[in-house]
Amino acid sequence: WSIRKGYQKVLNRTYGMHPGWFAVHVGKQPAKVGVVKEVRSNLPAGVLPPKEDAIPHGVVTCLVKFGPVYHKHKLRTDSEVANDVWATGPFCTLIEEVVKLPRP
């Protein structure tokens, strides 16, 4: 949801994603409470994610163009990526472009 809406500009993984276009899907299972709390804490003031039952599950929701990959611990502390609230690492992939797909 946060990627589709354009709030999340960095994708975190334990491995580096390859630059290029990828389909982003919503998992089949509801989000865990900890994940929901993390998303809420990273959103701008006044923005709330939708209720879990309002989100379609197990579907592709958007296409994303990934850019460069950075290792969190090797970033300059003053860099845009290092200061992004979504950049928790260990590998941070920039989200350069998002194409929303129609609701399934």
C-alpha cells in the first residue's frame, strides 16, 4: 500500500534487488501487527493506511521501477537514502517510478 500510494521510496531487503521493472503484490495473509505499526510510524502526519479488510490480498497492485541499491551501513549519514525513514536495510533499493494497476 505504501509503495502504491508513493509514500515509500526505498525497498529494504536482506539482498540487493536488481534495477529494473518489477510487479509488486500484496501478500495473501493479513499484515502482522508490527508491520502495520511500522508503516503507520513512517507515514506523514494525518495519513493512515486503510483497514486490513479493505486491502485486496494475493494480487499484483502496481509495477515498480527499482533504481540503485545501497548497503545501509555504507551510506553517508547525510545522504537522502540514509535519512529516509523507510531505509532500514540492510540493502536499500530506491523506488524510482510506480505505475498503479486498476483495482482487481
